[in-house]
Amino acid sequence: MHRATRRRLTVATALVTATTAAVAITSAAGASSGEQQARNAIKGGKAKNVILLIGDGMGDSEITLARDYTVGADGRLNMDRFPLTGAYTTYAVHADGTPDYVTDSAASGTGWATGVKTVNGRISKTPGTDKPVKTLLELAQKNGYATGDVTTAELTDATPAVLASHATDRSCQGPADMAKCPTDTIAAGGPGSIAEQEVNHKVDVLFGGGKQRFDQAVTDGRYKGLTVTEQAKKLGYQVVTDKASMKAAKSGKPVLGLFAPGNVPTEWTGKAAAVGGTDPQRCVTSNPNRPATTPSLADSATKAIELLEAKQKAGRSKQGFFLQIEGASIDKQDHAADPCGQIGETAAFDKAVKVARAYAAKHPDTLVVTTADHGHTSQIVPLEATPPGLSSTLVTDEGQQLKVNYSTNTPGQSQEHTGTEVRIAAQGPQAYRVLGVTNQTDLFTTVREALRLR
């Protein structure tokens, strides 16, 4: 055995031993099932499936806010119940490779999708030379896995885009949106817009919003004059637009779900934060602007898993599946300083986490990871605090008042991301890799090793 190999095995053995000991100590009060779950998670091996859940902008503050409001300060969300939890750093880079301490979703998504850090605004391309880099989804397809990409944003938004497209700028979502990507156009010999690339990749399941991008006409190439949706149909896609048609979709052909013209409307509503605060409010757990026919993120996750598993069972994929699920509007409502919208989207994401963990409970060869792409602005502050920016007072499900503050930008401007590290938690094969403080790009390696992608 090589010296380097022995050294890696020694380090890995020490990690497992130390972690198992820590679990035993913390579980001494009687949480034997939790201890066994953690012991099962501390293993290597190959995963048959990977489900990667991304809460966009879901830093620890956003998680804590949703927990306090919905299940109480001493309660636990589904995402709190993973046996192994760590943190990872989220910075982007400048073109010369030096750190840019606050990332956007394009650069952060590129980090885990490709293992390469890039400049803010870029989709799965290098920071200096603007060259495409292979993504986890592309590698999974090459290795015979079924693939899926589910979001509550437009399907062409940064986080879903990083898996199945390469673009100089994240704004190049449809054929009419290519102003910042002149070399990516089909006319210039490039791959086209993000929407065109996503359907050309033949991803087995694409669920989200963004119908307006797919309704744009292709300007050059083989599908010139058709809309991207018509292009998708030519490529064999079933196109679904609501909960009923999504549930009726059959395996055997890829499925494109377009559930809103833009982003999928939020689940909850309420008063946005304001200068000087708001009167204490309860969130409204509905949205009149969200059609009743809109599938929840948990609905979409359930159907995506069903379709991907069916492809494997039918022998149309040689392996299992790789699925990314994004709760996108946690971020978008944080930008808008809308605490109720934000909490509702976090709760909806947490239900998708429950779906993924329930599947993994029956299929322990599934690696499930939940994390965020970056931190965001919301902070829980004392009720007597008088923040200089926007704030709101909420009445939680425990009947207590809670004040949330948004002060990362001038009132009236979009609130900003933060450069903090964020949570990453996991269960299943290779889950131990999330322990400690890692880099966002290490998630690429975790998934690649779990699925043995080469």
C-alpha cells in the first residue's frame, strides 16, 4: 500500500472513530435511534442515488426564523434531523482567482456543480478564460444515471441553470436574453440560451417556473422559428403546466414542467418589513396570487423521484439517479424583506426535505444532502431593538413575539447576500464528508465520489 493511501485511510479512520465517539456521548441521554442513524451515516461506499436539496439564501438565520415561527424555539424542522451536520464556505472569486467574499447564486452554484469557483454572474464556466466546465448532471448522464432538476424559481434561474448549461452571464435565460452572452449564441457557434441548453441536455425531469423563457422563439440553428417549448417537444419532452398534468406524466419520456410564467408564486403572504417596524402580525398561510393548481415543492419532489426511479426500474438508466431540488424564493423574499413569504418558502422547502428523507429511509443507498448557496440578510433581534433599516414583528405559532431585521442595504433597495459560511447536512453513503468546515467546491467531490462519477 502506498504511503499516501495509508495516510488517507488513517485520517478517515480517525474521523469516523472520533465522530462515532462524539455521537455516543451526545446520545447518552437515550437517543439510541439517533445514535444508530448517525453510525449508519458515517460510512463511505457507493450511493445508488443522490438527492441534493438547496435552500437558496437559507443561512442559519433563515433556518432559525422558520423554526421559531413554525415549530417553536425548542422544536426541530426536518432539515434539523440529519445525523451529520457541518458548514461550508461560500465565497466566489475574481477573474484572477482572488476571493470575492460575497457570492451570488450563479458563482456559488457553479462551485458545487463543477468543483470550480467562478466570478459572480457566471454559469458553470471558468472565471478567467470563460470556458465551460463539466457539471455533476453532465457527468451523471455520461455514467448512465437518470437526472432531475426541480426549483420554485424560473428553470433558467442561476441555481437550476448551473447543472445543465454554461453561460457567460446568468441573465442569458432565453433566446431573446442573450445581450451579455454574444459568444454563447447559436449564431456565434455557442450552445444557445440557458433554456435551449437545458432541453438539449435531455434532463429527464425539469420542474419549475419560467414559462416565459421557454415561450421565446429560437433565433438560429436547427430549431429556428420554434419556441423553446416546441423545441422540447421535438426532443421528446412531455410538457406539463399544473399539478394534475404533472401527476399524470408517465415515465419513458422526459418531462418539462412549467408551472408559472416567471417564478412560482410564494406559499405564504404578509406585510413586508418597514422602517420603524410593523405592528405584530401573523403570517397568512395562503397566497391569492398562487393558483390552486400549482404543485408544491414537495409535490414536485415526489413526482420527480417517482419518474427517475421508474426509469431505472424499466432499465432505461444503467444506474440510479441524481436529483437537485431548490427552494428558490427563500432568497427572493429575503431580498424583498418579506418575512412571511420567506418563512413560508422555508417551510415548503422543509416539506421537500421530508420527502427526500422518507425516500432514503426506504432506500438507504441514497445520499441526501441539504444546504444553501449563501447566507442572507434576515436577523432575529431583541424586541426592544430599533434597527436603522427594515424590521417586522411576528407573532409565532408559540404565541410569542419575534422581531426580524433586514439591514444589509438602504430601505427601498434589494437586501443583500452575506458572506457567511452556511450549514450543510447529510445522510447516506459518503455523508461523513460534510463534517467540519469545508469549501463549497467540496460538495462536488462528495457527490462525484458517492456516485463514482468518472
